[in-house]
Amino acid sequence: MSDSLNSELIAFRIGEQEFCVDIKSVREIRGWTPATSLPHSPNFVRGVINLRGAVLPIVDLGARLGLATAEPTVRHVIIVARIADRMVGLLVDAVCDILTVARSDLQPTPEVGGELGRSFVRGLLAYEGRMISLISLDRVLPPPMEMAA
């Protein structure tokens, strides 16, 4: 999260769980568009779509996080986000909220999920009776060499 006292986050749902990412990483939110599959891509990469002339990889965020693989419908959305120097579409069930939270509201990720779980989740927010996991976007995409393998 940023160094300011408050941060804005976009909360979204995958299955029954809620997650969020820093709003500064999000470029747009769009409806589901069927993706063109790519041979030999990781199982969490749904394929690519044409986004105003640019090829945008679509990551099934549920599958990437070890949850169920999505069966996209018209209700699913793609969160277009910048991760380092790459743009990626994150397939999620629905966007829920835009949250303004204090940095002090972010709790550390418990050690019960193992190292892999903690590498994807930067922290947890208890917000209005909900538990929301803050996703570390830099862990969502594998290094470029792994994507090409």
C-alpha cells in the first residue's frame, strides 16, 4: 500500500471470498470477454483478448490463488491492472466496493496459510464485518520466461 495514511482499494469477490487490490494499479473494469487460448500456457491463464489494439493476457485469479477455476458468465468482470511494466486482465466474479482504509487497518497475514499463501496475500482487512485479503499483484504473474514455457 502507499505511504499515505489512507489508501483506496478495490474489493472484489471470487467465490465466497473477498479480496482487494490497490486502486492505483487498476486501469479499468470491464465485462467478461471470451479469451483466445494460448497453447502451453499455465492453467490459470485463460488466454488473451484485444484491448483497443493491445494484446491483454487474462489471468483467472481464482485459479492463480489456488481456488476454483472460473466458468465465466456475463456477470464476471475483468479488472485491467498494471503489474510492474505489464498490463494484465484479472478475471473475478464481481467487483464489490471501493474502500478507503487506514494503513493501520491492515493486519499481517497469519502463518497458517503457508509461505505460498502469504506470498499472494499482503495482509488482511477486517472491514464492516467482512474479512478481505489484500492481494500482492506482483506475485500474480509469473516471470516472463515462465509464461513462455
